[in-house]
Amino acid sequence: MTARARVLLLLALLAGVVPIAGAEQSMTREQRKQAAEINAQLAITYLKQGDLASARDKIDRALEQDPKTADTQMVAGFVYDRLGEDRKAQGHFEEAVKLAGKDNPDVLNNAAVFECRKGDKRRGVEFFLRAAESPLYRTPEAAYTNAGHCARANGDAKDAERYFRQALAEHPADHLAKAGLARMAEKK
């Protein structure tokens, strides 16, 4: 366990968020939610360190504590993606999107990345566009550029060009969108 993970766990124990063996049944809904958030963060920490077994253990624990948060479901998607369990990862990303609604374009973007890499590219484009159109998304040009790459990978050159141009309309200096358009021009 890393120093950061130990500090998170110690803080959680001191705050009474992570119960000591067997006390979880008496936790309130809010305590379970907080414990799930901490376990999801620990799962991300382990994932970054390459400790997939510990990451899976922590995300499974978080899902037991509170499966009804978009962030927990998204982290589960990351973990199971890294474990090569694509169907399970896709299910968690889909659930994260449902739980997040319009309020979390980052979840949409992360689900879109997964879909474009391993799932349904059209669904990935749809998620990227929903993220880009959210007023809460800070970098819509990135989502448009990603939609362009995903559409191009799916053989939709016309749509890809449109999305790259939308990215440039949002941020004219976006070098990734410019590169995407340049690659498309080479193929013509």
C-alpha cells in the first residue's frame, strides 16, 4: 500500500467513514456513500500503480457500499477495462452515463473513449457530442476532436470532417483538430 493510500485509509478510519470489520451494516446511507467514494479513489490509486488485484478489490467494495453513483461506476469501468473484461467495463460505463445524466460531461467523455476503442463507435460519437454540448464541459473542442477521430475510425469521413471543424470553431488553435483535418485531406 502506498503512502497516499495509507493516508486516505487513515483519514477515512478517523472520520468514521470506513468501518472496522463487521460494522458496515450500521452505517448510514451517507456514510456508505463516503466509504464508496474513498474506496473508488483507492481503486484509482492502485490502478495508476498497476496493482490491478487491489484496484479490483477496492472497486468491488465501493460497488457493494454504493453502486448508485456515476463516479463509482466510471471507476469500475476503468478497472474492468484494464482487466480486459470488456463486457463488464462497458456495463459499468453505461450505468455511469445513466446515473450522471447531463450533469457530468466527464463521465460521457470517458464512456465515449471506451466505446470508440472497444465498443460501438457510433455510440462513442454520440457520447462525445453530448459531452461537447454540455455547458458544464470546459473543453468542448476536445470532445469534438475526439468525435472526429472516432467517426473517421468508423469510416464516416463526412461526419469526421464536420466534428473537426466544430472543434476549430470552438478553439481555432486546436492542433489535434487541425491534424485530423490534415490526415483526412491526405486521404482524398
